[in-house]
Amino acid sequence: MIDLALLRSDPERVRESQRMRGDDEAVVDRVLATDARRRAALTEFEQARAEQKSLGRDVAQAQGDEKAALLVRSKELAQRVKALQADADAADAEARELLMSIGNLAEPGVPAGGADDFAVLRTEGTPRDFAAEGVPVRDHLELGEGLKAIDMERGAKVSGARFYYLTGVGAQLELAILNAAMGVATAQGFLPMITPTLVRPETMRGTGFLGNHSDEVYYLEKDELYLTGTSEVALAGYHTDEILDLSGGPLRYAGWSACYRREAGSAGRDTRGIIRVHQFHKVEMFSYVRSEDAAAEHERFLAIQESMLQALELPYRVIDTAAGDLGTSAARKLDCEGWLPSQERWMELTSASNCTTFQARRLAIRERGEDGTRAVATVNGTIGTTRWIVALLENHQQADGSVYVPPMLRPYLGGVETLTPVL
RNA sequence: GGAGAGUUGACCGAGCGGCCGAAGGUGACAGUCUUGAAAACUGUUGAGGCGUAACCCGCCUCCGCGGGUUCGAAUCCCGCACUCUCCGCCA
């Protein structure tokens, strides 16, 4: 939720952001109009209510005829108060709903436009020249099957499309990635957390995942619970309705969780292998930080992500996502995309979003300031996920179908330097 | 799944249908005293909103959440969530 006070004082700033995102800018004026109506109704209600309260005190003290007369008056007033309250509540709900429909303000510098309008900030590492090496490029699934690491067929038999089993070294490889990620995060001062993956509607809504992309989310109707697509949801919800003490620096958490995504809008995309699946695991960094420090925290996340990808010896590029491709909550999103040799394209491996005060405002997460409280900022970012298996297998494949293991992961794989196909 | 008890401010804990945003205590902060500290004493100490752009000030809302009864609800009624205890079931 954006700051209503800001929308009132600088509506053009909000319109500008809406344009950058490709969203409706007329909503800004609707918010202004509805808010004016809300305030008028509220004032009227409050005046009537004040009168009712003072009359009520008179009733309590009056006796006999005087009391009877006062009761008549206050009964009339009670009707009026009720009606005015209903008006005020309705106007408030309407204003709030409109305000909630506005995505976070894109940060200055974020490219305008949609999914294809991202800016490439830099490229690190060089994709291998497989032809020059004389290595025939196999895709991750072919490699994974050769290693007996990935079983899509049985995944489909048991659960359907986009489900899979990780078997043997595949399972070990995922655990290696996640454990390495957890280790790095912990060393960087993040508190390790294993989080719930089923959350209540308020939490899902508060984190901004029930907006445009609500089709992406699994919902358990019988229990009124949502399956989360990232531990960001549980980590953001963790401090709902709390006033935090950030005087000692940001609160940093590293959440480990299974992630569930319906992939409703991606029919036909990435159907082969485990690039785009309904269920996977992820370690996510999440910080609660003072508003003025959020951009620096965002950079910090990116640096940690890059250090992971470098340790895994994966070529990648960093992109600044365009405004129209930001999630509802994000003001800026920086992704690291790893090279995918089999398709000769880049594929998202990490994503880091600065949500500024947007999420915290919805979830009522504040800190104590000089006078009063103010919303904190939240920042989130990937530090390891199942999909990295794809990049590792493909980028580190050898001519014989074996796969080189970067030193960082070896301690988690019994020290092996190479994964060898099972014949 | 069944039965019961509970949910009040940073924390503990009172609370009669009518000056109750809420006694008392703890903690925190400030002051007095002290060389300093402790103790003692005194004072301050919740959030959101409207009037209003801001101050002062005034007013409204918030006693788990949502409804209802009433001129008036922390207090009475209903529903929901959560916590605890006992029983049952599963592991």
C-alpha cells in the first residue's frame, strides 16, 4: 500500500509510476475523490458521535421527566449516528480498496515498460564455447537423467505435469545448494528460519500476492489457507502488527521453505525438465530495514547473490527489471540471470526486490521514530533454489555427460569433484 | 472430534452497562537526593485517524477479530480466530 499522504501531496508522482508500470493512472484521481468523500463523511460522523456521547452523559445524570425527554432526543441521534457511521465506513472501505489497487511506486531509474524492457546492468563471466571445446551440448534433463538425478516421468505419474523427483545425486545436489546458501546467509548475519508454507488470507493479501498474480497461487478452500510461492510471505508476515526496534541495524532472516506455484499463465513455457515447476525449494533472504537504508540493503543482497553465483562458477548477467514487470510490492527488482547453454539464453536464478515501505504499510510493521512511529522498509532476495541445478548441470557438463562440481558444493556431496553418469 | 477456561496497554494485572483509553504494579525515560551508583521520592510513558499543510489544541476510533442488543458496551448476546486444560482419535 502506498502512502496516502504522499498521494495527496504529490499525485503526479503516483501517476508517473502508474504510467511506468503500464497501469491505470486515472485511479489516482479516483482515490483523491473517494478520499475527500471519506473525510467529509468521517467528520460528519465524528461530530454526531461527539454529540451523542455528551448527551449520553447527561442521560446518565438526569432524573424523571428530564431524563425521558433526553432519551427521546438521544434515540433520534442514535439513528443518525448509525447511518453516518455506515456512510463513513463505506467510504473508507472504498478508498482503501482503491489505494490497495495501486502498485508500489517504481524507484527513479527503473526502466519503464514491460517484461522485455529490462536494462542489462552488467554481465559477469563468459559462457563456455562448447563447439570450440568439442563438447556436444546436452540440456539439464538429459544430463540429469544420465546421472539418475531427475525423474520427470514418475513425477508426472504421481502428481502430474511440472512435478518431478530428485533422486540420488539430484537430491544431494539440491540439499547442497540450499545448505551452502543457508551457510552463506548465516555468515552474513541472517537468522536461519524454517517457515510455514500455508498462510492465512490476511498474510497473503498483506504481502501483495493476491493482486494481479492471484492465479499463480494455490488455495485450500476447506481450510482457507494459501500455499506460499516463497518464504518471503511467511517472513514478511512474521512481524505483522509489530513495532520493531531497528536501532541495532536491520532485522535479517534467511528462510528455507518449499515453494508452490500454479504456473497458470505459463502453459507451454519451459515444459521440459525442472526449469518451471509447481513445487521447489528456496532459501530466501529477507530484511526489515529503515526506509533510508533500503536501497543500500538491496545492493547488499545483490552482492551476496553475485558472490554465490561466482562461487558456483556460473556466468550471469544482472538486469534491472522494467516497471511493468515488477511485482505489486516491489519498487525495484534486480535479477541475476544465469546462462542456459541448451537454449542459448539467460534464465532467472536470483531476484532481489526492494519493497520500500509498501509491504510494511499493509502489514502494519513500524518502528519507533523521533516522534511517533513510521513504516519500515522490506527487502527480499533469493540465495539458493532448485532451479540452480539446471544451470549447474548445463554449464558444468563435460563431453562424456559427467558434471564438474564447484568446490563450494563439494563438502555437501561427499567431497566429489565430478558427478558421473550411471550406466 | 468432544468438554471447559481464557485473550485488557512494552510486560503483569484490576475492571460495576454511564468522564474507562482504562485502577494498581513492573519496566523504560526524566528530575530530586548522591562524589558516582543503588535505594527512596516526584513526574512522564500506547496506537490510528479527522479538524488542518504544520504547531498548539480539540474531537473520533481502538480492551483478540467481526456482528448484534442498548439512549449508552472493555462490561450483555451471537459467530470466528488463537492460547491453555481434560477426554477421544491418529502418530
